Amino acid sequence: MLLRRQANEERDEHIDMTPMVDVVFQLMTFMLFSVQMTGGEKVEVPVARHGVGVEESTATFLTLLKPEAPGAEAKLLLGNGEGTPATMDQARKAVADGIKEGRRKVVLQADGGVPHGEVLKVAGAVSEVEGITLHIGVQEAER
């Protein structure tokens, strides 16, 4: 009788998947934190051993001073480390005037505290003048 009663009853069996789902999420979390993501190769720039200077008489110098406050724009000067403040248009004109005087090289100096984007912005504006060779020099930030 006992066997007959078990066979006639509907079986109400189910498998609890909650522990299985927990294990899968833990495995996914482990794999997420252990996999090393590579967005691209890091560029190792070699240290300069020998530098070639640019004669001051053959170049137009522009200097970027670090911003006075975080988020402010860097101050652009016409000259080697010191000079008159200038706008991008004035810098472009100074470079064009330098070409007329035979100075085809442009040296863009920037303080170490100047954001890289500011240097690129000035370099892009100046490079619109045809016939120049652009040299970039960076000074160490004061500590």
C-alpha cells in the first residue's frame, strides 16, 4: 500500500537554483576583478641623452606659464621665458613675421604645471603657419 500511495500522488519536487546563481555571480565577480584589461600599449619614451639646441637668432620663442589657479588658462608670452602676453592670433602673427625675417624654427616652452591640452592648443594654432619647424621644450614645475 505504501508504494501505491507514493506512485499515485503528484510529485511536487523542484530544484532551488538560488545557490547556483550565487555561485555564478561570485565566479563572474572574481573573473572581472582578476582579468587585466588592456586598453592599449603604454609608450615608454626614452630618456634624452643628447639634445640639439636651437639658436635663439634662428627661432621664434613662445612661452606658456602655468595657470594662476586650477582650471584657468595658461598665460602665453611672446619671448624666451619672458615677454609680452599674447593671444593665439598674436602668436600666429609673430611666427609669420619670424618667417619673413628668416626664423623658420619655433620653440614652444611650457612650464611643467601647464596642462598638456594647452600646449597642444598653442602648437596647433602656431602650426597653421606654413614653413615652420616646431620644437617643444618643457620646464620642470617648481616644487
